[in-house]
Amino acid sequence: MKKQILEIIFDRFENWSKQFGFACNKGCAVCCTTDVSITAPEGELLLDYILGQHGVDWLSDKLSTIPTHRPLSQTTNEYAKACLEGREVEVNEKRLGGVCPLLVENICTVYPARPFSCRCFASIVCCRQGGNALLPPEYLSAATAVSQIIEHLGQFSLWGTLLDVVSLQAAAAGHISDRDRHQESLAAARGNCLTARPLPGFLIEDTVADQVIPLLEEIFASPIDGRSVEDLLNNR
């Protein structure tokens, strides 16, 4: 069921985003770094794809090359909760930004199963060769809101960088072991990952609410087996 909800969220966001005319195209991989954060449901979707398309040995080789990250300080929904409660939030994440090992010759090898953080990286101007991405405020607000929904879907399970989460899920399934070359990276991943939190409310700027809220309403109203996504997310 979580896989179906994810696929609906991905589809609705992609369709909504077509209005912006992004400059991104195949082979543009500036944003493909090791800093992508994901939830457990996204990790499960990705792991299933990797095992089906590339196999266990390929996965093991890719995960053996990952760098050690500093632990993340808070999830998206933890940050949102603090903001909504009027608490001062200090954001001081030092990220590595290394090239994602799932990238080969600037092409994503897991593209159909990529997590939302990868899907929402975009720019309306070309940002190759050291340039910066440029995105409309309504897009940034919508991407944050959708990230919050996805974290709610995976609440109380793993939340962390893509490679940390997939490493721990692969180990739990017996595909890799902390008694081999993955020992160091798995130990780091256990210390790095946080716990996904429920949705505390949305961080949506008033100036873009009219553009963002219809997208969220469409996601929530989407049906699955006679129930809406909103009902399923709220266990109704």
C-alpha cells in the first residue's frame, strides 16, 4: 500500500511540475550527490528495483564505496514542527556533496525508482559548470510540503541519506553484512539515521498557497481501493 501511495505522490507532483519548463535533461547530473535524504518506504522501493535490475553483487559493490556522513540533526517534519511552534531553528548541516555512486557516466542507474529528493531537484536555468539552480518559490514550497507527506507515510521508521537508509535495509534483509567490507559504513549509517516523524502541519508561504494547496488536495483525494490517500495516511 505504501508503494502505491508513493507512486501516486510522484505522479501528481510530476504532472503539477510540468508547468515550469525545467532546463534539466538526461546527462545533467550536477544535483546527483550523496546528500539525498529519503524515508524507509522510498528505500524499500529503491532496494527492490536495484535487486531486480542489477542484483546483489552490484548493490554490494556500490554500497562499499560510500563516504561517511556526519549525522543529520533533524528530519523535515521535525524542522517544520519547530518552525510552526515558533521555536528558533538552527540549520548547520555540513554535507559532503560527493557524486552518487548510483550514477554511471552522468546517467542515473535507478531512475525509475529514484526517491522524491532526487525527483524534485530541478532548475529553470542550466546549472552546469558550477552554476546555481533557480526555482520558483511555489515549486520550493510544494516540494517541501510533499516531502513532509512522504515522511509522514514512513513515520517511526528510518530517515536519512539515501545510501545510509538503503545500506541498513539491505543488511536487515541479509544482502550485505557488517562482518565484511561493509562493517564501517553500516556502523556509521546506524549512527547517522534519524526516525521519520508525523506531519505537524505544512510549511507553506501565504504568497504561494493558492498554487500549492490544489496539488496537496489532489494527492489527498486520490483513490486507492475505495479509500483516499488522506484516509490511508490517517489510518481511517
